[in-house]
Amino acid sequence: MPKYFVNFTYSSGSWARLIDRPEDRTEAMQHVVEAFGGTLECMYWRMDSEDGLLIVDFPDSVAVSAVQTAIFKTGAIKSLDVYELLTKQQLRARLVLARDATQVYEVPGQSH
């Protein structure tokens, strides 16, 4: 199952609600991930421009993007960026395919 790295930043309204009623958001995230056939591997809070990160497994990019869209639509999140992670085997396959692609890609403005 594909693995994804998710960066998120809460809206100021979400932070206000969490300050008024502190809660562990891990269970809520686990619930939505599992509802779409995924698994929450971990959730961490950050101390920089992003508020937190998740490592999740999802069946495919459509499922993870559906969850991303649904969460973003609520307005509770200011930013929510999702990146697919590659295994070392996938990286090797990517590099092999990239080598093959360089044989057929035509650079703009350069003729053969």
C-alpha cells in the first residue's frame, strides 16, 4: 500500500478551539484515515511553520486526495500538503525509467 507524508497547518480558529478544549487529535485522524482504507503510522507535532505531520498508508492517490479535500473543505486546516513516499525499490525503478525517458524526451528548442 502506498505510503504518504502529510504536512498540515491548522487555522487560527482550530487553534482557538484546541486551546479552549485541549484534545489529542490522533484518534480523529486515525478514524478518517481508516474510513478510507488507510492506516495511520504516526502523527507528530512540529514547532515551526507547519503544525504537524502524519505518515499514512492509503490504498491509492484517489483515496488520500479525497481525505485531503474533505478535511481542507472544513476550513479547520490552513494548509495540507500530501507527498507520496517511495521505497528504495521504487526509487530504483524511478531512476531506471528516468534513464529510459531521457532517450525519448526532446528538449524544447533543440533539434536532433
